[in-house]
Amino acid sequence: MDQSKSALLPKVGERLWLDDSDAFKARQAATNDPLLIEHAQHLHEHGFVHLKGVISEAVINKAVAAYKQWCDNLDDDPRTIRGDGRNPRVVNLHGDREEFKSLFTSSPDFLRVLDYLMGYRASVYTSLTFEFGTEQPLHRDTPVFRTEPQEFYYGVWFALEDADESNGCLQVLKGGHKDGRVDPFEFARSRIVSQEDIEPSAGPLWAPYQNALVAKCREEGCPLELLPAKKGDVIIWHPQLPHGGSPINDPDRTRMSTVYHVVPEGVPVYQADVFFNPDAKPERKTSFKYANYDGREFVQKVANVGKN
């Protein structure tokens, strides 16, 4: 990132504008675009927004073909596939296949909405590509996407084929980005001997922390909502929204999808060893190396197969 862009970073202590009531009112009043107003209002109230049909079928088909080609080139190392022969999530496939960069950059309408919701120009930090639904328990991403300033992050999920209750669509605790606050420092202090014991991935803190915040969201009345999507749809969620994968009722059906984890250009991202540590003093300047593609910045990462 060049020096001129560093002036565009969020300021110390700044919040996402959608989380600041005064900034929200001012920003909404300043635009005359009804679509942007509608999307921002929905994310502000419910914690997510569903953009329908914003990615073309041609772009998606190229990405899916690239994924299959990438899989065909895998060796037979048993560490690279699950016991059932199916690939788990592929981490940062965009770093190895141009088609997954193009997937992110292909729709000006999507990028216009994303930048508006972010309040800054969005860049891709990491990505995950899935061939099947995850059935992942409800969770927040913030422990492993601890930005500086905090919560300058969105999850952006692309449906590469239809997703529904049969093959395991996304599910969220609607409005849960506003509720279920669990103090991470107090939580960690009650469960560990030393801050040095905190693993970047959160380790044994992950499940209890997520269970605690989900329970609190449910107690505070946040309803579970399934988010079925059509091929070409994109769902954007707030960093504090509890989300996961719904149960898979037809295990033979695939559910191709990619999620991009996005932050403003130049914003650093830390993990649980900072998120749970009150004494951490994260730098505001990132050491990431970026690669520009089609006018967007992507943190340079190498693709690899995930462990689950």
C-alpha cells in the first residue's frame, strides 16, 4: 500500500459507521441512492444483507471450473482430503487461481454496496472455498479477525450454486450483532493461567466463548434465521453477527461457495492472542504484502487445503 493511501485508514478508536448512531443518520441522509439506503438499513438492524443475482453465471462457472482443475492437480497425500474422499475447505484459493479474484471484482454493483457499507475501500484479507455445506456451529469471527481499529471487517459469502435446507445454507442469529456481548478479557482470565497461553486460533477458548455468546443472544431474543440463496447471490454479514451452516439433509448434494474476509485497505488483522489479551498493543500499520487485481487489493496468500 502506498503512502497516500495510509491517510485513508480508519482513525484510532473509530467504529464502523453503521454502528455509530450519529454517523449512521448522517451517512444515510447524505446519499440519494435508495438501494444503498435499503441495504445499510437492513445490515444496521439485522446484521446482514442479501444481494440477489449480483454475480454473473459466466464468472461463477469459470471459478467452479478452476476449483475442479485445482482439485484434479492435488496429489494423493491423505492429509489433503477427508476420509470420504471429499475436499474440505480450501484456504485462499484466490491466491492460486485468478478466477477467484475475478469472482470478487466482477460486479461493480456488489463492490459499490460493499464499499458503502464499509465506509472505506474494501480489500480481501483471506478466502475460504467450500464444495459442501459446513454445518459449522453458530459463531462470531471476531476472535480470529481482530482488526485495528476493532470490527472493521465483513464476511462476504458468494453462492456458486443454489443453497437451501437440503444442502446446508447459511444460518444466522438475526440481530445478534447488537446482543450477546461477552467480555473477552474476563472470559479468558477465568479460563487460563497466563495470556501467553492464548493460541492465535483461540484453541480451547474458541468453543466455550462461542457457546457463551450464542446462549446470551438466544436469551436476549435473537431468532435463528436460515438464509437460502440462489447461484449468483452474495450475503454480507457484520463482524459481530453469529452465523454458521445449517444441517445438511441431503449429503449427496454439493453446496459450492466462497467466503471472502474483507477489511479496508491497509487495516491490519490480528488473531485470538490479541483479541483475548487486554495488554496487547497491536500496531495500526499492516505488514501485509498486497497484489492488485482489476483495481482491488488482495493480501498475498498461497492456497492450501484446510484441516476441516
